Amino acid sequence: MLKVNVKGCEPFVEAAKYEAYVQKALDAFDVLQSEKGAGNDFLGWKHLSTEMPESILDDIEGICARWKNKGIDLVIAIGIGGSYLGAKCVIEALSHNFAKQLKRKDAPEVVFAGNNLSEEYLAELMDLASERNVACIVISKSGTTTEPAVAFRIVKQFIETHYGKKEAAQRIVAITDARKGALKTLSDQEGYKTFVVPDNVGGRFSVFTPVGLLPIAAAGFDIRALLEGVKKAEKTLAVKSPDNPAVVYAAMRNCLFSELGKKVEILVNYNPKLTYVAEWWKQLYGESEGKDGTGIFPASVNNTADLHSMGQFIQEGTRVMFETVLHVDNAQRNVVIDSDPQNLDQLNFLSGKHVEHCNHMAELGTRIAHIDGGVPQIEVSIETLDAKRLGTMLYFFEFACGVSAYTLGVNPFNQPGVEAYKKNMFALLEKPGYEEATKAIKARL
């Protein structure tokens, strides 16, 4: 099971103060588990691993098998925020670093669209699509969110033009509302296979619904193993205890924030496959806690690379941060450093050692240096980076997010602030119905 180690915070935090926050986190745990707190209509993510109908997994696997039989080698997954980051982080974490260069054909390549409004990105996506055998997964509860709706209009037109409308219905899958919305209406009209975005699961908690599972399965990864890890975490984290990893993490990060003024949490990894896990984590915590004038700002670095760019600031810059280090005990591949007769690089002292051993020593040395420099350290560790352990880690962060936000005193499951930019964008684009807003915002320019 995943472990949380907070010994790297002991030089900074008085034991009595930490214990007080453990009690606050346990109270927040009760709120989350009672399902009576703010946002309690968005708690469906808590039991997805045990309540997921077998028929949904069978349907997902069936679609992937049919697409494979059609020779489809490119799946365009369209969505924004939690509708793409969860799938992206799992696919990146489980993929061979150089799968594209090796031209591996065991599963389609999954690429993402609808997460930006870059014209160059969409044009270049169409360049790729024109040379490949294409299918599409479109994820939107309403079907009218601007970024994914623009991308889907373009991708849909491409698929219909190249394969015909009848075949397009076999190549497009929609994940949307069960009953209403533009995408649901279109899916019914065109005969697309659909999956439901559960009403009680917010986007940033949706990776273990079809929103995440279908793209992950399309990329060739074992979603049942992923959910097995979730199930294990769900059982472990449901136990109320001061030693519950979610309680420990929530208590310490809130203690660092409220008692020491540590306003920035940096998620650190030492494996490039975890880069998009950090991107997913940043949305999860930023959107869940950043409201009501409070919250810990989530940031991330990829070490050891970023030790040569951000390392100086973390070591000696403004003391507003703490680090949470993602530690993977065991690599899944082995590379041993050989001896060299000339030893010009003076590395023969490493002869016979695994590269991952050196990586772990760099991690340990950095953590000690940063503690000495005034940066508290939390460690979150898993045994190895596979589907099961990854499922455990992602569910841990989801559950701990609920506990932490309730400890902080905010609703973890709403995001009222994300609408502000949309209103301004619609006014600037002169969307019908925004005439007065258009006049007002143009007067400010």
C-alpha cells in the first residue's frame, strides 16, 4: 500500500501542533465519510471501484477490440480539465518513454484535443489525422464547452468526410450527460455509442469513470488492474485512524499552511513518467482548495532536471513552500553502470551500481539539502509504477483532497471561479445573449 512519511517536516513543526491538525483532519474525515458536508452531491467518485457495473467495463473493452479490428491506429480524445488530465496522466505514466519512436503497434496512439484553442495545434492534429486511421472519443457533459466543442466540430467533420457518416457513427464515442445537452442530442441523432458522465462525479474526480477509462483502455492499458488498485485504496483509506495516509497528508499540509505560512506545495517527481500525474494533481488540489480567499498553491517540478533550473530558488529563495515528493521504490527496468578503463568522467566509483540507485541517492540528497534550506518535506511512496499502484496513488490523492479541503474549511467539490473567464471570453467573441457584456468589456479595452 502507498505510504506517507512526514519525518521531513519534524524540524519545522511542533509535535503538539501537528497532533492538533491530526484531530482536525480526523474530524474532516468524518465529514467526508458521513457524506453530509458541503458538496456532498459530488461524492460518487468514492465508490467507483466497487460500484462500477461490469457491463461498462465490457462495453469499453468491446469498443477497443472493434477499433483494433478496423485497424484504427489513432484515437483523438476530446475534453478539457478533468475530462482529459486523468486519462493523460495514466497513459503517460504507463507508457514506454519512446513508444512513438519505436513505432509500437500493439494499441492505437491516443492524442488529446479540446484542451486549448490553438489554431496551430488543431491544424497540425489534422495533419496527423490525414495520415492515420482515426477514431474519436468526445467528452463533455453539455456539449457546449467552447474548447472541446470547437475541436469536436473540426474532428467530426474530418471523420465524416473521410469515412462517411455511417462509418463515422462507429468511430465516434461520446461520454456525456445521461438525458440532456447538445452532445447527448447529437449522439442520439447520429447513433453514437455513449457513456454517461455521472451526475455525482466532478470532472477532476472522473478518471475512474468512462471519462478516463475509455481513453486509457484504447491506449492498451489494463483498466481492471487500475481499478483493483483503487479498490485496495478505498478499503484502506476508509479506516479512521491517525495513521491513515490521507489523514496524515491532510493534517501535515494544513499544519504547514496555517501555522508556518507555507502557501506553496511543490509536487516533486524523479521519474519523467509522472509529469502528467503532477498536472492532474495540480487541477485536483487547485480547483478543490483555491477559493474563499484561501488555499495552498499547487506547483510541480521534474527532478533531477529541474534541480538545474528551479533548484536554486527552492534551496535559497522565498521560504513560502514545502515539497511533497513522489517516491517509487523499484524501477521496472534495469540499467547498470559499467566500469571504463580510462575513467575520464571519474565515474568508476559508480561501477556496478544501478542507475535507479543513483536516482534515489540524488532524491535523498536533495531532500536533506532542502530541509537544511528551510523547505519541509512530505514523502508519498509506492512500490513500483504499474497500473495497480498508480490506481492506488490517484485515489489516495482524491480521498486526501476531500479530507484536506474540509480541514481547510472549504467545499472541495465546487469551482465557482472558473466561470469568470468564460463570461469575458463569450463577451469578447460577441456570443448571442452577451450584448451588454460585450459593450461593457470593450469599454475597458
